[in-house]
Amino acid sequence: MAQLNINQRQAGDVTILDLTGEIRIGGGSTDLRNAIRDRIAGGSNKILLNLAGVKYIDSSGIGELVANYTTASRDGGQLKLLKLTDKVQDLLVITKLLTVFDVYDNESEALSSFK
């Protein structure tokens, strides 16, 4: 089973989650959900997902991105995406979700957008 590794960093009041692996039904999507919801429950409502190391996202993973975006927004927070791979970007274009998420190629630009 493919794994999703999640490493957390802080940049001021923004929590950056560096993701590596695959976001798919089972472990990856559940791990992502838990990581984001734990941060939100702990008061970190500005979250940047660095997807540079994500090789694959299935429909369950897409569902988790949308659900967590909604959860963060509902709680007055923001969830933004950083460094999409070509495969992930194509998937977000096909599903028309690229228009929903704020997506950045540059980390400093992404961090500035939270202010």
C-alpha cells in the first residue's frame, strides 16, 4: 500500500504540511484528513499544503482536499496549495477544482497571500 508522509513546518502563523507519496483511499487520504483537522482543532487555521512530492491523488484524495478546504473555510481559516506536480495540476484542471483552490508555485508568494 502506498504511503503518504507528512512533515510539518511553521512560517509565522502559517502551518506548512510537506506531503510526499500518494493521497489515495485508505491510509493517505485518512492521514491527510487527520493532519489537517488536528491543526485546525489546535487553532492553526492557515494551512499550506506543499504537494511537490505527491505522485498520485485518487478520487478519495480529491474528496479530502475539498472537504478540508471546506472545513478550514467554515472555521474562518484558509487552505492553499503549493507546487503542484503536472499530474496533480492536470487532475485539478479536469475536475475544475483549480478554480476553487489558491495555488502557488513559489512558497514566499504563497505565505504572503495569507496576510
